[in-house]
Amino acid sequence: MFPGAPEPFIDLSTGINPHSYPVPQLAADVFARLPEPAALDRLAAAAAAAYGAPSRAHVVPAPGTQILLPPVAALVPPGRAAVLGPTYGEFARAAALAGHQVSEVADIDALGDADLAVVVNPNNPDGRVSDRDALLRLADALRRRGGLLVVDEAFMDVGPAGTSLGGDLGRRAIVVLRSFGKFFGLAGLRLGFALTEPQLAARLAATLGPWAVAGPAIAIGQAALADVAWAGAMRARLAGDMRRLGAMLAGARLEAAGGTSLFRLVRTPAAGALFQHLGRAGILARRFDEQPAWLRIGLPGSEPAWERLRVALAAFPS
């Protein structure tokens, strides 16, 4: 698309932390042997502690949350699935694969009569945060009808405190999805988790089968999830980076319509022109065919990248 752009390209199209967790030195047998069940148990325990789940039995480690979407959608018989949108499109596809008739709704109250209700919280790409009490009421109503609430908390590591449902699984019909790679900046590791009550967790684990998560991912995930000091310092760093990005966008007279500490959603009638302008500068942003006035911009990971973005935004005739 941009053959004359300067290289290397700066990829701001994702919501992945550009300051990745420092990968520890791994023993050779982590690569040479199949993962031991005890190692997976330790990873699940670390995830339970990090995400507030009641116990290791409530946690299903997986090779990324993407692979969990179809089996999670299949936890309830085929019926009506409703997705609070606009949001990540793979939920609708996974629900359809599980046999559901899928619709997108614009209000949380419209999820109540679904068999499978899906909420991304904080939402991608606008950062919308759904009220925790409203989600719990919805989960209780779904449980009484044999339904299920799926809450994707992929960006909850940088979400508002006290918003996660990870500690509210109990007898409620809830599956919480947590992404490891976004906050820890290690998307290529392919690691994620489903948090739910133990019976549903056992069904999901059986669907994935043995050795679903690679040994290196288990070792790195356990170390990173237990590193509370790194997580706290990183949240502060990302908040500062986002203030810097916000100031750049404001200086270019671009409206920030939402986001998280990992990305900003820009809303402008010139979104298509801005995408092309940034691309010619070797900067990739995320555009949305269904929302042509939107553009999502992530965080640069180095001073040269920040400078290239600053120059490009300053030159955009907004």
C-alpha cells in the first residue's frame, strides 16, 4: 500500500504494549519436554492471583483467548447470541460457528433476552467501560434462563480499578476472558485465560486437550503474572505515554473519542485521509470499514517512533 514509505514501518495498528515484559532466561528442558501438568497448575494459580479469581480451579490457560471463543460460545445450546457493539468482530463469527443466531446491540439492556451475551470491557476500539453492577445483574438473569454472559477483559489490565468480574464468578453464569499478550507486550507468545466456575472450566479444559499451552509460554506467563512491581510501574508508564499521545492529537486538532492506556480512538471525517497520510510516513494505524470516521492509534515504542508520529501529525492538514 505504501511502497515509498520510510522503513521500518511503525505499527500503531494494534493495542499491544510496545514496552514488553523482559523475557527471563529459560531452562533448555522447557523447549525439549512436553509441559508437565504441575507447571500448568502453577500458571493457573498465578493467573488466579493476578486476576482475582477464587482459585486455580476457576482458571483455564489457553494458547491465546482467540482459540477460546468457539468453545466458550458452545457452552450453551445454539440459540440467540447478542454482542454489545460495535466491538471486536470475532465474537460474532465464533458464536455463529457454534450455531447461534447472532445480532449486535447498542445497549446493555438489549442483552437480557439472549442465550449468549457478549460484552467487551473495556471495549475495543472506543474504551467504553460497562457498569459492573449492571453486568452482574445481567449474569444473574441469564443464569436463571440457562444463558451465559461472556465478558472479554482483554484490556482490563489498564482498565478502571474494581471493574473486573474475575472475582465474581461464584454461581453466576459468567466467563471472563483475559489476554496476556496485550498488557505484557508478548502477543507472539499466544497465552490467554478463561475464568469461570469450575464445572465450566473443566469442560473448556477438556475441549482444549492436553499440552494446549507451550512450555515457554507457561514459564514466562507465570513469572510475568507474579511480577506485581513491574505491572504497577508499567501502568504508570503507559498512562504517561497516553497523555503524550493525547497532547499530540490535540495539537493536530484531532478528536480523541475514547480508548485505554494502550490506544486512542480518533474520530474525524478525514479518518481515511489521515490513514493514508500516516501510511505514507511509514506509520500504520487501524481503520474500520464499518466506521469510516474512526481511526485507532496505538503507542510508539521508541523516541524515533514518537518523533516520526509527531512530524506526521503536525503535517496533516486537519
